[in-house]
Amino acid sequence: MSNAPAFAACGPLWPALAIILPLLASQPASAQAAGQNSLFSAAPTTGLIAPAPATTGLIAPAPVTRGEPFGSGGVLVPQSEWPLTAPRATAPSAVPMVPAGQVALTLSARFGKGAPLIDGGLTWRVYSAKRDNTGTFRLIKEDKSPAPTLVLPPGAYIVHVGFGLATAVRPVNLSGSTVHADFDLPAGALRLEGRVGDVRIPPGQVSFDVYKGSQFEPGDRRPIAERVMTGNVVVVPEGTYYIVSNYGDANSVVRSDIRVQAGKLTDITVTHRAAAITLKLVSEKGGEALASTAWSVLTPGGDVIKESIGAFPRVILAEGEYRAIARNEGKVFEREFKVVTGVDGDVEVLAQ
């Protein structure tokens, strides 16, 4: 595992009406933020995202599964709801007929003051302002439109909006005929990929865990997003985060800190110094691999990095020196080998 400095290039969010919506790491290598792009230029897949607390002091939304009063948007915006081009000017929702004694509540959200309206991916929830007998706030209405108009009885409510892991919440008092509430969501996003040298690591072989705060801060923390895949876009509140990148399931692990800015999408390339090694136990050089072989890969100091069983297991290893031990039919064979970044290949152990 290694730590390395992070470099991120952030551009303006709204050039030419384009919405631009976070890490970077390197192992004995480097990770680069490729730059800022339109948030809506790529369609993220849904990831395993744990809701994050809102930044307002009134109520902190928490994971619904824990029985807290509110829940955030949860996962990334589904592909079917994710705009694929620069956003259109959000057309105002058609105002429904408002019966006598009711109030129309129109809602909208932005990534900052002066920014265009967010055109998709929002989840709105309206709660009663008073707790019920169970101590929770009763959900009154939920809507996934970018700028909905909700008809409600006059009174006090709590409105919560979520976009990915970014949330905002505020009280709203309804009186008169129409009330408008515009929310600021100080959120940014990150889109990740891994490389070995100049070669992109295929999707499914590298994943990323995202943590709140710096890796150098004390205390144990749970990731706010786990096993994020290449190309996924994770929306988070602005702030400091660190990412742990895992290439394969052995010891090619990279981590680093990054600062997420509101309204920015930062493309991150995490560079791993590793290679894919195929292990073979053979009777002679270039011979057939012997089946039912138990393998252990160790460091020079004797630490076990990876164990497997098979004729030719494939393992991703960080650059360095190793010892392969093969056990077959009660006999033990071994050899030392060296891994060079980007040089995939076979390591043959002679059964002699």
C-alpha cells in the first residue's frame, strides 16, 4: 500500500451553460486528475453508496436502514434519469390546480448561487415539522422531478433534497397561495479510473472506496462509497476525501487525499505500479501446468500476499520481489521472482 500526493485540476462549473459537477492517488506511482468535464457528459451506473449527513444544522439525514428520521438520495442517479448532454434550461413545472385552503410549494435546486437549476437526479422529500409518537418525522410527499410543484395544506414542513450523497434540508412555512423554495447543494463529484503505465485497467479489475476526511486523520472510519467501479460518478458534498484504489485482490493498493469543490467534476486517473502474473508448476520449462496445485505468494520477509489453488492462477501483484511456493502431491517447490510494472507474464516453478 502506498500514499502519494494528489493533483486535481478544477474548472468552472457553468461555462457556456454546461453543468460541471471527486481523488487521486498513486502507489509507488502517480494519480492525476484528468480535468473537469460536464457532469452530464457521462452516464454513471448505480453504485453502492451509503447516504451522507446533510451540512445544515437542523436535521442530519442518515441511512434509512438505521431508522433515522430522514434518508438521503442513496445511490447514484439511475442511468435512465441522468442527462447525457449539457443541461437544458429547466422548464418550470406546470402548476397544478390548487384547491381552496391548499398551498402550492414550488421547489428547485442549484449547485451554488447564480448557477443554473439542476436538471435531473434530485429526490425531494417533504416531512411533517413535528415528530409523531414514535419520534420520527412523517413523510408527507416524495418527488423525483427536478423542479416539482407540490400541493399541501398550509402549515410547517421540513423539505429535504438529495443528489447522490449530497443533501440539503430546511424548514418551510406554507401560507398564501404559492411558496417557492430554492436550495443550494454545495456538491462536487468524482469519476475514477485506474491505469498501469499508459494502459487503462479493464473495468471490473479495479475498484475504489471513498472516505470522508484525510487519510492522516486519526480514528477508524467507514467508507461512504464502496467498490466504486471505473466510470462511476459519485456525487458528494464539497470537502476533503481520500480514496483507496484496489487493483486485483492481492497487494496493489493505492490511496491519496483530494479536495472536492462545489460544482466540479474531477476525473481521476489512479496509476498502479503492478503487473498480472500467471503461476505455473511445470515438469520442464515451457511444459504443461500441473493441476491441483496449491500456491502461496510471499514477500522476501515471509509475509503471505496471496494463496490459491489451480493449474495456472492469475494474481495482480505490486512491483517488487516475491517467492512462489507450489504444493503438489505432498511435495513442495519454490522459486523467487520479480514483478516489474506493466510487464505481465508467466512465472514457472519447476517440479524438481
